[in-house]
Amino acid sequence: MSSTGLAMTHLVPLAKELDENKVTPGVLGFIVFAVMAAGVWLLMKSMNRHMNRVNFEENPAATAGSAPGAGTAGTPKAE
């Protein structure tokens, strides 16, 4: 008998002892959830840091409705 088959024969009685109505994720489920929560927290912290570096000031000409350089595309410069 292989070692895998032997291990399975020892685990089958343990599976019968579990109450099917009280199965919980256990320690592994908590660890996975905690790692995912820490990853989301770090991503949010990084996003907040990057968003604070963004400059949202607008040009005065852009607020008046005329963008700088509007209508000058394709026209040669006079020298």
C-alpha cells in the first residue's frame, strides 16, 4: 500500500467525527482573510499617498472656457 493510501485511511475516520453543521474555516481561513485585509489596507494607504501628491489647480484660461492653444493647430508660426 502506498503512503498516500495509508494516509487517506487514517484521515477518513477523522472526517466522520466532524459535525457537518459546525464546520468552520479555522485558522487557515483566518490567516487568508487577515492577509487579504492587510493587502487591501496597504493598497488604500498607497492610493491615499499618491492622491495627495496630485495637483488639482486649474489654469485661469481653462476656467474661462478657452483652452490655451485652441484654434492654433496646424497654423504655421510667424517668424
